[in-house]
Amino acid sequence: MIALEIAVQDAAGARVAAVAGADRVELCAALGATGGVTPSAAMVETVVAAGLPVHVLIRCRPGPFVYSQEEVDVMCRDAAHAIRQGAAGVVVGALTVERLLDLAALARLRDSAKNASATAEVTYHRAMDVAIGAGGGLDAIDELAGLGFDRVLTSGGAVRAVHGADTLASLVTQAGGRMQVMAGGGVRPTDIARLAATGIDAVHLSAKAVKHFGPDAAGPGGGPDYIEVTCEDVVQAAAAAVRA
């Protein structure tokens, strides 16, 4: 059976994911607004206490996945700190300006996590889809496996993972059991059977819903009048699809 990972932004989301049948969570901040950035240290501690294995997104800012030396330094410290706080793994990614994997940065990020705990898992995030778009997806699989990464999260280069199913199947074949391939990107519970047929090891979705607070609830400069929450019904439907 494939694993179910839910992207959450807080402890409440992690508790919903646990009750509804998820296997693990990816923890990030500002998911809808930025695609996800590194959560605070206190948030990591709180979500780890919710009980499910937690994989923390390590991304110091939104935007392109090409990072300066100073940004890599910060992310390495964040990765080590997340593992020391009890996270089961980290989710990282870095590219060169040519949209190839930044192997030097990735080796440092891997070492930062695994030096903090030998059991830490390291996942390469959807920067993979940029590499796929540049024609380097299969090479990237070999490079990540060579670096000792545990898993890659990808939509197969498509806007929605279900539309990248053929590419996902090719990536699974290329990985050859050396690392896991996890499908993510616009995944709906009804997509899971099709995705599972590609041979993937896991499926990832945010199961987001929007909770509105009414006009002007945030006040001037406070942002929108809603927050994103984890929807228990969507997680339950995804868990049922995975079990099926």
C-alpha cells in the first residue's frame, strides 16, 4: 500500500491528518500564499508533539529555487534544528541557474539533517518539476539517489500530478527502488487510483479548506480575511483511496 502524506501548516492540521488516517505530514508555513516556506521552530515542536512523523519544509523564501551561499547556510541550520526538535525528516531543494540540481547545496543540506540524526529522512521537493521541465528529470533521479536522498516529491512536471502519470511511471522505473517517488501537485482523492497504478511509493496532498472570518477581520495591513485549514473529509477520502 502506498503512503499518504498531508501538507499541514499547524498542529490542528496535524491532528486532523492523524485522526483521518494519514501516515505522515509535511509541515510548512504560508502554503497557499507562497507554495510553502520554513515554519517557525515553535511550530515544529508543537506539530511533532501531535504524534505523526513530521517532515519539515526547508525553504527560506518563496520564488526560484536558486540560492545564494548565505541562503544555503540558513537552510542548513534550519534543517539541523528541525531534526533536533524531533522531526523525522526534512524536505529540501536547490537548483542552478541552468535548472540542474545544485549538488553542492544538496549535499550540505543532506549532511545537516543526517548529522543531526542518522535516521533523518531527506526528501527533494517539487523543484524536481523545474528540472523535469528542463529535460533533466531522469538524470536528476540518478543524482538524488547518488546523494542518498530518500524520496522525491513531484507532479511529473505537470500542473496536476494525475496529468503527469506517464512521467511519474518513468521516474519510478528510473529510481529502481533506490529511492521513493511521491506524487504531489493538485492531487484529489479521485486521482489516487490512477497515480498508484504508476508504481509510486506515496501520494502527497494539502487537503486544504478555507475558513473565513468576515470582512475586515484582519484589519488594515493584516492580509486576507481567511485562513487555510486541513479538511478532515478530504484526508479521510484520500486515506480510503489509498487503502483501496
